[in-house]
Amino acid sequence: MAHVLEVTDVDDPRVDDFRDLATADRRPDRPGGRGLVIAEGVVVVERLLDSPYPVRALLGVRRRIAALADRLDGVDVPAYMVPPDVMSGIVGFHLNRGVLAVADRAHLAEADELIAASRALAVLEGVGDHENLGALFRNAAAFGVDGILLGPGCSDPLYRRSIRVSMGHVLRVPFAHLDDWPGGLGKLAAHGFRTAALTPRATATPLAEAGLDEGRVAVLLGSEGPGLTEDAITAADVAVRVPMSPEVDSLNVATAGAVVFHALGGTR
């Protein structure tokens, strides 16, 4: 099982992977300048342990490490047990969740592989807000979306805040980058997907009439505010809107995503 080791010195070099987490998403010393995968809290750490990301170590207060004891059987990594004040000094702020785990990044699926293996997909354009991105992954997991394709302008789903907001579902919902935009949407058509661009414009087809609960469907979602570009909407097979009160002009992108993901067939 994991090797439980006590740490009482904030400057102990063994816990350097957990240091100064406010800036941990960018690491010039690591490939691509991106930081390690960081899970916060017992539930998210458990999901990291179940994921393909190779765990390097855990850091936590005594009771949180104890809560994970059964899950750490067979995990050959150090689990550093620290007093709360030492933990705050290491990570750079008070962490209410009391436990962290760090892992190396895993190989991402190629877009073609993910498309071929899926029936329902979300395709994102310009979703740069980490919290919206994390919430979209959580909603995708909740409603049986098989994966997420990231178009231009999207943030890294493995940023610490995205993982936290997703409750760790970023670690289990596969994602891939769709580099050719919007031309790459042709890959979806080649695999029999119907693409639906979500937009609040009045001329779009109401969700209930769009027939998204049948066949292979990919839902296109754009950034908060401007939404999808005209090129993306034009490239889709159908533009779809969520009918709502005239006093409200739009929904948060993650909320809109949840409504449409459910319309795809719930947890199909």
C-alpha cells in the first residue's frame, strides 16, 4: 500500500510537487510548460486513483489520509501526512478539503479514436473559463456523454480549478483536441454523427423538435457571452435553441450543456 510518511517541515523537499499551488498549473520545467494533474478532496483523489493518470504522491492531514486507507492498498506511492498549518504553508493557502494527490499527465486519445468509439459527444469552441469547462465535464458524466472534443480557444481541462469543479470527472470523461476548425467537424460526419450547434437565436430549431435523442449526435457549445462563431454554426447540420422565458436571453454554457445532454437521452 502507499507509504505513509509524516512531514512536519514546510520546506521538506519531498513535498515540492505540492508547493505554491496557486501557480501550479504552469511549470516551465515540465513538458509543454503544464503542471501536474492535481486532485483535491477525498472524492476527487479517489477518482484520480481510478484514472489512467499515474499518481506520484498524496499530501493530507491525518484524518483525510485515514479516510483513504482502504483505497491506498496496492498503491505504491508516498502519502505525506502533515499538520494543517504545515499543509497550508506548503500549498500556499488553507485547503478545506484536507487532502491532495498529484499525478503525471497521461496520453490523450486522438480525435478520430474518440469519435469512432462514441455515440454522444460534446464539441467545445472558445470555452476558456476553467469553471465552465469543469462543470461541462461533470454534466457530460452525469448524462452519459461519451467524450468531449476541444476546439480552438478552450482551456486545459486538467487545470486544477477545472478538475475541482468537475468533481474529478475530467479524469474519467475522455477528451481530445480537434485542431482543424471548423473543418475537423467533417470527421464527425464521416462517422455518421449529426452535429447540432447550440445558439439562442430565434431562427434555431427548438430543442424538443430537433430529434437529438436518436442516432449519433455531437452538440457544439461556444464560449460564455459570444457563443459559437458563425463558421461553427454554419458547419453544423442543425442550429438548436433551448426555449426559455423572454425575460432571459441566454443560459450559462454549462447549464445549457446540461439541458441538451439530458435531451440526448439521459444516461444513454
